Amino acid sequence: MKNKLVIPFIAALASLNSGHAAKAPLSKEKLREQSTHIVLGKVTKVTSKNSKSKQETSFGIHRDRVYQISIKITEVRKGEGVKADETIAVGAWRPAVRIPPLPGVQGHEDIPGKGDKVEVFMQLKNRSFTVIVPNGFRIVKE
């Protein structure tokens, strides 16, 4: 009797998240195409906190680690309204808790740390910058 209930329950959970899959990294050309702004800069501050997921809305307990990253721009490669020596704030995220552990979008691949030099591919939406998921940050090695 127990197995007769478990299998439909698992199938129901799997169907709740159908259509949500991990997003493959974009080519540099696709990143350029999708970006409204591309900047090069140095990370001056990184803060993070866990909060209720805005990405995963299916049944369960879902929390994301949300990052706020300050970047001092050294070069603007695409876009208007920002300039060198200006500091901008951008957001990033990664899943922190997924109960049940369903597959889905996994957020940003690379989260830069303070002092990292980065190339950032982003979109300007509602007067704030959104880094393209999953690989909109490129940490520049010297």
C-alpha cells in the first residue's frame, strides 16, 4: 500500500517543475547580443543574504542566496548611461535550499569576490542592472 502512494507522489513532484531546467552557458556572441551594457571593472564590495526564492515557485521550501555586488567601472564596452570611474551595483543569485530537490535554473555560475577584476554582461531593466544568467560574470585573470 505504501508504494502505491509513493510513486504517484514522486510523479506529481516531478511534474510541478517540468519545463525548468538548468540553463546552458551562453557563447560570448550571445552574451554580447543579449546585453544592453557590458563593463569591465573591479569588485569593491560583495554582500549576500538568503531569502525566499523568486526563481523557484513550485511547492516546497526554496531559498536563494542573493548577492549585491559593487563594481567600480574601468571601461564601458557597450551601453550608455554609465562611465569609467563610476561605481554600480548589480545583483546575482544562486539556489541555497531546494526542498524537495528539484532540477531548475541554478543562477549565476561565477560570483566574483572583493578585489576581482570582472567583465560583466548585463541588461538594464526597470532602472537596475541584471547580470545575464548563467555566465554574465567573467572573472578576468591577469
